[in-house]
Amino acid sequence: MTQQFLRDLDLLRKKVVSLGSRVEMAVEKAITALLDDRQELAEEVIRDDADIDEQEMLIESECLKILALHQPVAQDLRFIVTVLKVNSDLERIGDLAVNTSDRASRVACQDRPRFPPTFREMGDRTKAMLRAALDALFEQDVAKAREVIAADDAVDRLLREMYALVKDRLRDEPETMEASVCMLLAARDLERIADLATNIAEDLIFMVEAENVRHAYRREQAGRGSGS
């Protein structure tokens, strides 16, 4: 293992940490913009998305360069593969933060919807999952990654509750249709961010333990449910 290879890996790690921090901040700003009518935050998220996209492309290029020049094997190869996957997931999370910011702008043009506690809990849980997934990745903490995977069920449950709440609201207050649908779509975006945080946790487990756990947790839960 050459010193240049080690320097390239270290630089790649730093770039992924930087991208993760930027994406996490974008999610935080987007949720705050929606809940607290902070339009300046929504505009920041939308404006900064081009930089996130550029950083994602630079990381991908760096990964391909390392693969071509150093031909890593074993855990180093798994690290590069994991970075490529996580890099893509982070860019997608950034896009979802933009979606949420767009919805914040649309809601601002209408009567403010009454965000139920369910939505706020979804926001809190989603942010916590993303934070924990990134911590697990940077600390190579498999136990924490498994906690992220297990936490995804709660966000899925909250999304189902949101569907029921919006359905009832539309029945009782049809005049709130546009704002209510916008809120439901934002909840769907949060659930997708939680799914991508789960992907990051699963990729970390693959990197550290060479174990592919994608879908395994859900299969296990389904098996338990059918046996009860």
C-alpha cells in the first residue's frame, strides 16, 4: 500500500464527510423552512443544491481514479464501493431536501396548514436517522448502523398515520386540499430520506463486515409477523 494511495483514501474520506455535513444541513433547513415558514432557508437549500451536485460528481470521479490507479482489494475495495453508493444516496437526499423546500414555498403562498405532531415527529426521527447513519459511517460503528436500520419502521408507521390524517382532514376541510396534499408529499419525502439513511447504514455494515444486509431486516420482521 503506497503513501499516495493512503493520501488519496484520506482525501476521499474528507470529501465524503464534507458532503454528508452539507446534505444534513440542507435537510435541517428544509424541514425548518416548512414547519416555521422560513422562506430564506428554503431559498438557501435550493440555491446550494448545485454545489452538492458538483461535489457528488467530484467524489465519483475521485473513486474511479483510485480504482484505476491503485486497483484496491478486500476492505479498501469495499470502502470505494461503499463511497460510490453513499455518494449517490447523499445526492438524492439533497434533491429531496430541495423538494421539501419547494413545498415550503408553495405552502407559504396559502393559509398555513396545521402541521400535526405526527409530521413533526417524522421530521425529528428522519433527521436523527440521517445523523446516526453518517456517524456510523464515519466512525465505522456497525452497532449504530443496525440501530438506524431498525428505526426505519417507526418512520414508515408515521407515514401511514399521515395518510390517514390527511384523508380525514380533506373530508372535514376540503378547502385545505392543496396545503394538505403538499404536507403529505413532504411527509413522503421525509420517509424517502429515512430510507436512504437506512441504505447508508446497510452499506457501512457491508464495508466493515463484508455482509450484505439489504432487505434482510425487513425479511426477518416479515417472518416474525407471519409466525405470530
